[in-house]
Amino acid sequence: MKTIKKLIVIALNILIIGGALYFGYQKYEEYFTNPWTRNGQVRANVIKVAPRVSGPVVYVAVRDNQRVRKGDLLFQIDPSTYEVALSQAEVSLERAIVSSRGKKIEYDRLLDIRKRDRGAVSHKDLVRRQIAYEESLLQIKVSEQQLNAAKLNMAFTQVFASVDGYVSNLDIKEGTQAVANQPLIALVDVNSFWVFGYFRESQLENIRIGNTAKVTLMAYPEQPIEAVVDSLGWGIAPKDGSVGYNLLPNVNPVFQWIRLAQRIPVRISLRQLPEGVDLRFGLTASIMVMNEQEPK
């Protein structure tokens, strides 16, 4: 009886050891036949929100790290100056219209006189009145465009989110002086996340656009994300060759017995995220590209 128990224990141990060896071999095959890197990072498009007009901020509608939807108000600039400019543009347009009416009346009167008596009005005077009237029509168009510009500037005092995203590193408050075309808010586009994996150049021959990949975030080590290779980078900034002393090139010394492979960025598109996984710009990622053999 004892002998049977010993044999059972030995058999179980053999199975456990064999299973562990098999699992280890599978992992070995996986990691040494598929390109992988722990040098990966989550990226996203960051919209640098800048006002189109200048002025003091009178209202901030969001908080730092708040999620916003496209079209949500972010902040408002004092509209007082632009309200005055809008009123002036409206008055200028009305004045141009009234002036044009007067010039048309004068031109029409000369035409009528000339019809009744060709010698009563010289051709030169008639042409002068015609030009004055046509210029007044052009002035109306100019005033209309000035009014449109004033309306746009008035609308630009309110700044809205251009995408769905997260407000990041908010550093403005009421009283902050906004300057036209100078960014005030960073908005992380929630629909633009991807991952950059920096693979050794010796691995590139085994990476193809369209290959499936697995992305594991350091923040969620137990929830790998299915992904696909989107593109491979075509260049990196050189360390050697920059201008140095006396306009001569800088060249870093190379140790002949150590040759480190360059890292080339590979863009990875993410598929469906596991439940509970939130992507954030800059998260650390490990990436494995599945080395799928092309059919012969």
C-alpha cells in the first residue's frame, strides 16, 4: 500500500515538473520567437487649446483633469471690447448703406436729366457719379466683412472643446490674461490613444504592418490588451554629426566590443480595452508582436 502511495506521489511530481517545464518552454518560445520590448509608452493627441482673441479670462468652466465633450465651454474671455467693436461695425454698415442710397439718387438724377437733354449733363460728370455709386457699393461689402469679423471675434471670446477628452494641467483662473493664439489649456483626445513600442533594429525584420500584438501596461499587469501593428518609424534623430567646436561634427566614441542596437518606434493601435482599464498619456507598456508566418 505504501509503495502505491509513493508511486502516485512520484507520478504527480513528474506531472507537475513536466507541466512546469512545458509552460516554461512555451514562454521561452514565445519570448524568443516573437519580437517584444518593455520599452513602450502610451501616447495620444494633445490639443493645445488657444484663444483666437486676447483679453482677460472672466470665467473658467472646467476643473483640472475633468472629462469634457466636444462643444463644451472651457473658458470665456471678457467680451466688453468686442461688443463695442461689433456695435461700431453695425453702425459703419448702416452708414455705408445710407451713403450708397444718396449716391444712387444723385446718379439716377443725372441719368434722368441726360435722357431729357443730352447737353445738360456732361459725360464726364455722369461717369464720375457712376464711379462714386459703384464705390459706395464696394464700401457696403467692406463694411459687411468688417461686421462679420466683429461677430467672429465676439464668438471667439468663448472657447469650446474641439474633441472629447480630458483637461490636463489646468493653470488658468479668472483674471488670467489670454493672448491670441497662445495655448492656455492642454486637452488629451480620448479617442486617439495608441502605443509606441521602441524595438531593437535587429527585430524589425520580424515585424510587419498588420501583425497582431499584445500590450501589457505596468498599471494593469493582469489585463493584456489586444492590438495590431499600425506602422514602423522611418527614422530617428542621429547622435553623431551635429555641429560642434569650430563647426566640426560631434562624434561619440564607440567601444568596439559593445554595439548597442538602435531603438526604432513602432506604432501600435489598440483594440477593445478590457473592462476597468483607463488609458493615460505616458503609461509604461510592454509589447509583444506575434510573429505570424506568411502563407507560402
